[in-house]
Amino acid sequence: MADEWGEGDLGVVPEVGAEPLVRVSDALAHAHDAALDAAPDAGQWRRVGRALLVDALGDARVRARLAEVAPGSHPVLFVTDTDGAMAPTVASIDALNRDHPDPDLVAAARAHLGA
């Protein structure tokens, strides 16, 4: 497993420490191994990786931390990659912003990203 999480403290919340990043790195490594065992194609790995990222970004602690860092801010969260397929990106917008306080902003992001 890659240990890039140990190279610095970028994204580490002092009161939480690096342990969440360790768990994410570990989960990604296990998902990668499982995807390669199940079907050694890049598409499967991207699907598994995207699902992990959407799950992690959708955690309530992310919104709580955003509220601490930028009170009153309500960013539209999404996961995308560089393969050009925008349907999964739009699906992540829908999954991650169901309770967003500004539905017009979510709709604008969806339109901008190709929905």
C-alpha cells in the first residue's frame, strides 16, 4: 500500500489527526486490490475509486468541517475524473447535494458539468 498520507499533514485536522487519511488510503488500496482481483480493467478500478470518494466526501464530517472553515458557505460537492464521461460526475452531484440549501446552485453546477 502506498503511504503518501505519511508524507505531510495536508488536510489533517489537528483535533482528529492523520488517522482518517490512513483509513482512506487503506480503503483505496484494498479497493484497488479487490478491483484488480475481480476484473483487471481500468474501468472497474475507476468505478470503485469513484464510489469510495463519493462515500468519503458525503460523510457528514466533511460538511461540518466546511462549515467551520467557511461559515455560511455551501459549496456544491462532486467527484469527477479526466476520462470525459460526465454522467458519473452529475450522478455524484445528485448524491452529494440532496440537502443542499441552494438548489439553484446545484442545478447550475449540474448544467455546467453537462447534465
